[in-house]
Amino acid sequence: MVEQILAETQDLIAFYGLKVIGAVAILILGVLAAKIVRKLIENIMVRTKIDMTLISFVASLSYVGLIAFVIIAALGQLGIQTTSFIAVLGAAGLAVGLALQGSLSNFAAGVLMIIFKPFKVGDYVEGGGASGVVDKIEIFTTTLKSPDNKTIIVPNSKIGGGRTKLFSKLIDCQNRYRSQTVALTPYSLRPLSHRRAHTSLFA
């Protein structure tokens, strides 16, 4: 009886041990492959001179997606049914997407703004119920500086999805005066008095 239990235990260890080794190998190789793919995406997008904010986001998103795929593959190697797991992930993703509908619209508008560049940092724009000089263009929001030096954060869906007026750069026309004081001495007044005397002679 004991020998039978030991034999069955050894068979289970051998069977599941190979599965565990295979799952660990999938995880290690998958993580390395995901890092390589992320680096390749970053290099390719840098060569196309795309904004660094978008490059970082796309590279991170691709890395997370590949890691999720690797984890599912490792679970499948262990004999776990991944069909229900994928369905749960899909339902969770749909729920999150509906909850973050506004943020996703801001994200989509931000991506389009970064790619097509309807305006750039330093331009004076009016849109989304605000106006000012563009200070920063990010994935979800755009930061403006108003003429009275106030910071205005506008969602990208409003400034990128609606009507936006683009003006030339705001020019600082403030006059700066320098106070100068001239000391008057009797010597400095002498030419003036001499001129008046000379003028009176010919009057």
C-alpha cells in the first residue's frame, strides 16, 4: 500500500514537475521577449520623431499586453482552463472601458493631437471653453497659460474634439521704463543761460 502511494506520488511529481518547469520557462522567455519587443517599438517610434509621451504609453501598453498573453500561456501549460479566465478578463475590460469612457475619449483625442499636431507648445489657442498659450500637451489633458498667468487644464476631448481657434504666438508687449535722474549743476546750466543772453541781444 505504501509502495503504491509512493509510486503515485512520484508519477504526480514527474507529471506536474514537467508542467511547472514548462510554465516557468514560458514566463522567463515571455518576459524577455516582451522587453525586446518594447525596446524595438521605442526605437522605431523614436526614429519617426513621435512625441515621447505617446512613445512611452504605446511601449508600456504593448509590454503589458504581451505579459498578459505570457501569463495565460503559462497557466495553460499547467493544465488550467484558460477559456473562462479569458472570458473574465474580457468582461472586466469591458466594464473598465465603460467606466472610463470619458478618459478613453480624452486619450483618443490626445493621441490624434500628438500625431497630427494641430497646434504645438507655445501657440495661442482658444477652445474647450478656455484660451491661452499651450504649455504642455499630454495624453489626457492639455495645459494652457492664460494672459493673466493662470494655469488652465483642459481635457483633450474638448480642445481636440471641438472647434479650436489657433492664433499666432502671444507677444509680450509690456513696456518697461527705466528711471533716470540727472543732477543739474551751475556748470551744466551755464550754456543754457549763455544761449538765452545771446538770443536776447539779437531780439
